[in-house]
Amino acid sequence: MVQSAGLLRIAAVAARLDCSRDTVYRLIREGRLRAVKLSTDMRIASDELERYVESLKQKPASEKGKK
């Protein structure tokens, strides 16, 4: 479970998911992770990150890579 409150930077989300920043941007583009734009920066709400992580736990392993 994600414990931090507020808005997270892309690098922080990538670190929590143990993936690259490019992967986080791809998840945003695909609509799998919602982000907000603040000036020129993208941020992800901590509750949105928690929702995304929980959605991964609910999918059977055979469906995780499918669109």
C-alpha cells in the first residue's frame, strides 16, 4: 500500500513501481495511470498510484500483459 499523501513526481512513482520513468509516462499515455499537469511537470496523486497497484493485484497473471 502507498502511504504518502499528496502529489508524486514521475521519478518517485517510477521508484515505487521499480520501473523506468519512460514506463510511467507510457502508463499515463495508455490511460492506465492518471496524472495531472502542473505547469510543465506531471504529477500523480498518491491515491491514484495506490489504485493502480491494487488493480495489478486483482488481475490474473495471464491477463497482466494484455490490453
